[in-house]
Amino acid sequence: MAFKDIIKKTRTYRKFDSTYKISKNDLIDLIDNAHFSASHGNTQTLRYLIYNDEQNNTKIFSSLKWAASLPNWDGPIPSERPTAFIIILSKNINNYTFCDAGISMQTIMLSATEKKLGGCIFASIDKEKLQKDMEIDDIYKILYVIALGKPIEKVQLEVASKNLKYWRDEKDIHHVPKIPTKNLILNIEKE
Ligand SMILES: Cc1cc2nc3c(=O)[nH]c(=O)nc-3n(C[C@H](O)[C@H](O)[C@H](O)COP(=O)(O)O)c2cc1C
């Protein structure tokens, strides 16, 4: 697949086939790809926890806030929940930590697409609850969670006009408005 197609396919997915199990080896491989990516001063401060079992998945799920722009949707029903999770941690947080995490997470998301998987990055997390539920040593701070699974929802990119909120139509297709490239680059001619 051309890179443009991979990045276009690397969408946020929030509905999955809950019968599709993701192997520990697949999760390790996603992080193996991320471990080759850049970090500030090559400090490699990120650490990861990986889960693919129902008991832990249920615990993690209960700390996540799904789709703030879809207030009438409470998140995926049990048969559409993610089947694996990655928790991203760091002992210390400085100005570059979240940039490193972003690079790592996009690498993980792109690698998931290559495996015909998909996911959702979470910043809206009840971190205190998650830290406690998962018995995470408090020398580590939770940065993000990535939910993963075999996507079953249809997601459509569209050209944004004014409103940048993602939305779902009557056929339950999830629409993601993106600002045209020419509007993002400040020093090119506009038509
Ligand atoms: C840093 C970051 C934090 C996010 N946090 C959440 C979240 O807490 N809950 C959620 O449902 N989606 C979350 N998302 C997913 C975004 O809503 C999603 O990326 C956006 O709607 C654009 O869709 P796209 O990823 O398909 O381009 C997050 C994405 C990023 C990059």
C-alpha cells in the first residue's frame, strides 16, 4: 500500500469485532516498530503496558472517555469493544515527553493499519483510577492509552468547511472533516 493510502486508512476507530483476539506478539511488534522512532536526545523515556485479555480489557475500558464530540453515544457496546490495549507511561515528564509519545503513538497506529487492525488514542482517561486498577507503580505517570481491535465501523474523511467536529450520519458512517492542505500551509498561493 502506498504511504498516502496507509495514512488515510489510519483513522480513529471506536467500534471493533470483539471476537477478534489480538496476539501478544502483534502488540509486541507494534511497540517494536515504535522503538525505532525518534525521541528527544534519544532518551527513550516511554514505557508500555500491553493487554489482550478480557479481565484487564474490562478494567481499562472503564477508565476511558469515548468520543466527546458524540454526546449521545456512550462508547462501544460489549460486542464492539476493543480487544487489546496499550498504556503509555513515563517516569518523568518534560516539554518533549508528549511529543515523543505522539511520535510513538502514530507509529503504533500506522503499524496497526499494516496488520489490518485499528484503534483509538485516549487522553481523556481517569488516570487515578487506571493507575489503581492496573496496579501501576506510581514512579510511572500515565500519558495515554491506545485501544486496539479489528475495526467494524465505516469512517469517511471529508473536506472540512467550518465545523471540525467529527459526526455520524443516519447510516452510522463516521465522518472526519480535515482542513485542506493548502489552508494549512501559510506561505503558498491561495486560489
Ligand atoms: C492526543 C489525542 C488524544 C485523543 N483522545 C481521545 C479520547 O480521549 N477519546 C476519544 O474518543 N478519542 C480521542 N482521540 C481521537 C480523536 O478524537 C481523533 O483523532 C479525531 O477525531 C480525528 O479522527 P482521526 O484520528 O480519524 O483523524 C484522541 C486523539 C489524539 C491525537
